[in-house]
Amino acid sequence: MKTTLLTLYISLLFATGSLATSAFADQGHKHADKKAGKHEGGHMGHMNDVLQRLKQALGDDYDKSVPSASNEQLALGKDVFTKTCTACHGAGGKGDGPASAGFKQKPADFTDAEHSKFYSDQGRIYIIKKGIAGTPMPSWEKSLNEKEILAVHAYIRSLRKSAGNEKHNSANHAH
């Protein structure tokens, strides 16, 4: 019951836009435009912009490897994901949670092969911690501890399909 109420509360916060995101990007960043899917603008342009900001923020650590997850870490990650991420990303991580209906840009689909290989694991962990300005993706570093952040990342990584099995859907979604 508490999980359901928490999910509904988070959905409400996102849907009404009352949750401010802590971010590592400039506040004037435009996320989506009519060129969605083009490499110089829209969806791919946004992904490339986020990638550059991640590399700048993380420096040499951007490509640092992340150890494989234990079964215990995956179980914790699934629990954290269910409580904090499904409102937006959906139970299966496809970006189709109930709160996503009210978003201009849809949450990331973690099962999308192209999306899955676009950012490094360290980049994804940074996004979980810091959020992304101009999108509904919030910062979780004040709500989750390091162990929970790494566990939810491990669980998200487990949702990925191997690259090449599925085409990237260039609909406007946050990264």
C-alpha cells in the first residue's frame, strides 16, 4: 500500500511539474524540437549534448568500468526501481509509466538497444545521481544512498536488450 501511494505521489509531482530537478546542465537547454530523430537536433541532438556534458563532468572516469552485479544487488535494485522509477519508466523499464503520459519528452526506454549502448555505465550512474535539466529526470542523490544508486543502475543494466536486436525509437524521451 505504501509503495502504491508513493508511486502515485511521485506521479502527481511529475505530472504537475512541481518537482524541480537538480541538474548538471544549463537551465536554458532546449530538450525537444520538431527535428526529433535528426543527429544535429531533436532527440539525437539532445542525446549528444547530454553525452558531452557527462564526459565533461566525469572526465577520465566516464569510461571507467562498473563491476558486474551480484544477485543481492540486483534484488535491491529491483526493489528501489519499483519504488522510485516505475511511475515514469514503467515496470518493465520501457519509459511507459503512468506519469509519462503528462510529459512532453518521454522517459528513457532502458530496453532499447541503441539507447542502452549510447551512454557509459558511469554516465548513467551520474544521471541517476544528478538528473537532467529540462527533463522530468530528477536527481536521486539526496533520496537514495550510494548502495541504492549502484543497485538501481545494476537493475536497469539488466533490463537492456543486447545491442542490435531492436531499433532505437527516436520519439522524444529523456535520457
